[in-house]
Amino acid sequence: MEFKFIADPGHAWLKVEKSIAKQVGYAPTTFDYEDSKHYYFEEDCSAFDFIKKYEAHYQYRAEFADTKYQENFRETVRSCA
């Protein structure tokens, strides 16, 4: 599975389908965001922790798409708060 990081000038988040996070037993922290279908795990800690759980669960290395930079800040993950 390929994951995407979404970034604005201040931070980045790993976009993960809620069903995948639940399958590997990872829940969001207070530093993460969510919408109806996805969790957005912050880059400094949660994203790395999720990736470790994902790879341990599936015995498969996570793959990553190019980071998507959001210039319109209203469209960033922060709007999910």
C-alpha cells in the first residue's frame, strides 16, 4: 500500500484510511487529525509509530507517494480540527 504525506509550511501529516489504522491496532493521538474516512498522523511521532505497526502487522514495507504541498491553508489537514 502506498501512503501520502500532506504538508503545509509548518507541518506534515501521513494520510491513512481509518480501516487500515484499525486493522493494525493504531489509534490517533491528540496531535493527529481525522475526517470521516482518514486519519492524518503528524510527522514527528504518530506517523513513524503507525508505520512501525503497519510494517510489523503486514510484514511488508510501507511505500510513500510524493508529498502533497498545500498552498491554500484552508484546504490543509488543519481544517479537520
